[in-house]
Amino acid sequence: MHTYSRSVIIRAPIEEVFLFHTDVHNLINITPPFIKVKVLHADPPGIGQNVHLKVRQFGFIPLTMHMEFFLYDYPICLADRQIKGPFSSMVQYRYFEDLEGGYTRMKDVFEFSLPFGFLGKLAYTFVMKKLIEQMFVFRQNMTKKILEK
């Protein structure tokens, strides 16, 4: 199991930052250009929300993902897990902390395992570790940019 964690401070109220992340269509706006995401299905936000995505990496690797939200603690925490997709296991937590004065700290914690045993370990070392970091830096920077308009 691998874990990636990163925080960002956003000049927006905690409720606004939380609700931004409950709208699955915002994922399209905060995804890096090297990943294309299409929402195939999304239940209304809340615990048990199912989301089906079509993801294309580097323009040529098509994947489908089925995610389920299992934690929805407004406005403190959101968490979803992969039901079906490219990871052996994957959980993403988003924690929101009110810093007062209209600022919110958002912390992403991404826990995942890759398939294919030894080959998965090589992929993590040489490719995935950097890609995951790039993806979350981009996502957090875009979230900040959009919400701080």
C-alpha cells in the first residue's frame, strides 16, 4: 500500500470548498491535461454515491472506474473508494479545516495499491509515484484557482 498526502490553503469558506468536491463534474475542471475524464454516471452526493468514470491516460490508455463515497461528514471530510478500476485498491480522503477569516485547509490523502506484483512495484517507482504527485499538485492548484476567483 502506498500513501500520498498533500495540503493546500484556499481563500474560500470551508462549506464552499467541501461542496465543490461533492460535484463530480468539477473533477473534469481540476484534472491535469494528460488525463481525460468523462463522467458516465453519478448518483446525487452523499454516502453511498456511486460514480462511474471513463479515464484516458496520455491520450491512449482507456480505463473505466467505479467509485463509491463511503464517508460524507459535511463540511469536514469526504472519502471515496474504488469498487472497480485500474488499482488493486484505492481510497481517497479529503479533509477540510476551517482556518477562519474565510480560509480553508484542504488535505488530500490518497492510499492505493497497484496490481501486477513486482511489475506494479517497478511501475510505482519509475512512473506512478511522480504521476500521482503531479496529479494532486495540479488538482489542488486548480481547485484553489477556481474557488479564489
